Amino acid sequence: MTNEALTVLANLYGEPRLYLEGCQRDIQVYLIKLKQLPQVTAFLHTVLTELQQQHPDRDTVTLDSGQILNLIAKLPDEVNRLIPLLTSLTAAEVEELDVADGLAVVQRIVEINRAFFMARVKPQLDQLLTLIQTGPPPSS
């Protein structure tokens, strides 16, 4: 990615670079690509299923830091597959991350992709849903 592209991305969705203290290096965090959507949604489904099992009587759950660590600890394979998809880290490098760097990576992935989804993807999904529900506009 060029420096100009990184600057545009940072201005729109947050800084895509992250310095990891533990391994003393910069990494890139990427926006989710269409081809990665099945893996990302499968991961989110797994997380939601786990939360529903832990809190079957609640419609919404407020997570604290201990619960987030518990989720990551319960889903290590899923987390270890997801991070290399969305960063410049290899699978081997992910396995060597210390906890603080691992949490920093997960946080930056969420920050950048949440902003991207809210700014670009959600409006397009809303338009598509409206089109599907109402049909195309009449031709003139």
C-alpha cells in the first residue's frame, strides 16, 4: 500500500499502522475484503453463539475486559486464523504475540473495520435492502 493510500485510509477509518511493543515492529491492519467476509462472519457467529450460551437470559450483553480475554482464550484457533487475514502478521507471528500486543491488534482491527462498515458498508446494505423490498424505481 502506498503512503498516499495509507494517509487516505487513516483519515477515513483510523490509522492502519500499529507499532507492537513486544516484538518491536510496525504492522499493517487491513479492511475486510469481500472474499474474507465468510471467515469474518463465521468468527462473529461463533463469538455471538458463545455469548448467548454464557448469557441465555439476556438480549444484550455488556462485555468487560475479563470477558473479552475469556472469549479470546476460548477461541484461540479462530482468533489465530482471523488476525493474519486482517493484518500483515503471519500465522507464526500471531502465535508469538504477547497478550498486550495481541489485544492491541484485535482492538485496531475492530476500530478500523467498524468505522469502515459504518461509513461505507452499512449505507450500501441499507440501499440494497430498500431496493429489494420496494423493487427498482419505475423507468421513465
